[in-house]
Amino acid sequence: MAPKTKAPTGLSITREENVFTFTWKIGDSNYSDGQQLEYRVANGEWIPITVGKTATTATWTMNKSQYYPTTATIASSVSFRVRGNRKKYKQKKKTINPGWSDWAEKTLAIAAPKKPEVTATLDNELSNKTTFNWSIPADDDQNAQKPFFVNYEWQTA
């Protein structure tokens, strides 16, 4: 059985609004026979992204119109996986032709938007006047990812 190429390491996902950046480190001396990168939203199908042999980062922009609240599909997480393949090489006068590495995978959970807090205050002078104040609670964790799809609705009489 042919040896496998070493899998990528140091996977991470960062997000700014709906733009995701996937980064990784090449796990073997090189992936000169190519790399494969795929992503998926929640538990959907894996979708390939073309990357070069020496790439260690890729960016993907989520089309928000394909997810809640526009559709019933909820984007609860984003995952990516990557693997590489090293070209054949010589070791102690023996030619080694390694196969694809195992997939290395990373998932980023997407927080649901926080529920706003609303208060109503009746006016002391006018009986038909009410002032509504609302706010969204701040995150306790300063490093938390911002929730998606913030949409405010209100109704007046």
C-alpha cells in the first residue's frame, strides 16, 4: 500500500459579515501534485473551491439570499475541508508515490441573532402617547462572531 501524504494542519475560519476566509498549513513538505478544498453550509453537500498547489488560504462569499430569512434553509454553521497530494519522490534509492492525504476539517458555528429587549413607557401628560425603547443585549464574549441576518420590524397604529 502506498503511503499517504501528510494532512494539512492549523485550519481556521474567520468571518466578516458573509465573507468567510479559510486558512491552513501544508502538512507535508509540499503538495506539488495538488490540493482539494471543499466547503458546506450546515449539513449540506460539499462544494469544491479551486485552489493552487501552494495555496494556504481561500475566501468564499455566502449568498445570503439562499438562506433564512429569505428561504427556510438555516445557515447554522460553515465547514471546510482540505487535503493535499505530494508528487512522487525518492527516499533511500526507492521511489515513493504517496496518495492523497486524509481530509482535515474545520467547522464554524453561526450564532442566531439575539432577541431584542423592548420597554414601553406611557406619557404622563398625553393618554394616547407611549414611548417604546428597544435594544439588543451586548455579547458577554468580546471575541464572539457577530450573528447573521439582523432585521428589525415594528408596527405603529
